[in-house]
Amino acid sequence: MAGSNGKQKTARDMILSLALIGIAAAVVYFLTIPHDDHAPDLKRVDYRVELLTARRAVSYPVAAPEGLPSTWKATSVRFQGGDSDRWHLGFQTPDGQYVQVEQSTQRPADFIDEASQGGSVTKQTEKIGDRAWTRCTGGRYDALVLRDTPGSTTVVAGTASFAELTKMAAALKMQ
């Protein structure tokens, strides 16, 4: 009889130990691992210096927005001179979506594919200001494409709606 009591104690002790380990793991999980489902707060960048550099360096008029509300936050800027003279300006919209302005002297079909991340140019155009923009869909980003910029292609693309892409396109000033 003494032998069977020892086996029961051993099984009971093992179950209690596993329960304590599970409780400890749950405490560590809930207290130390962040569980924030919100996107991180992106830092606002000042793109004026890069914009001036790009406007001095390239032969085409470089696009940048003027008059957007302060709720549109510039989050990234890049100018890559060289073969394609590529200009990039990224924004976070008021509702947390992403919009980018891309310009390049690269071959238009390749550039549009890269900027929209796999999108296809449609036959749907819309007049924004005094320019005709063509819609691009089906890629990671929806996009508006402007081909009549002298010497370059301009793409406004992102996860934002076409209404917000249109707001960005309408705010662009080419200099």
C-alpha cells in the first residue's frame, strides 16, 4: 500500500508543477510582452533640404505637396541621383494610411511597376487640377500616374484610398 501512495503523490506533484509553470508563463506573457495592436507612431521628417537638393540636381520638375493639412505627416524622403534620378517622399495620412510621391527618369513601365509594387495601368484617367492622371490598380499599392512631366514619370501611390491619393496629387507643385 505504501508504494501506491507514493505513485499518486508523484503524479499529483507533477500536475501541480505543470500548473505552476503554466501560471508563471501566463504572467510573463501578459506583463512583459507588449500587446499593442496600434501602428507605431512614426516620426515626422523635414524634407526641405532633400527637396532643394533634388531640384538642383535633376533636369525634370520635382514634385512636392503644398497646402496639405498638418495632419498629413511626412515620414520618409530619399533622393537617388545617377541613372534614374529617383525622388521619393512618403506620408502618413490622417487615418494612418500610407501615400508616397515617386518620380524618376527610369523607363516608365518598370518604374510604375516598382512604385505601385506590381500594379497595372488602367484606361481610367481623371483630371486633377490641370493634369490628367491615370489609375493603376492590382498591386500592393493603388496609384495615380502622371506621364506628362517633362523628362520623368510621377507616381502617387499607397495604401490610402483613391480619394486621398487624389488629395496628394492635387497638392503637388512641380518646380
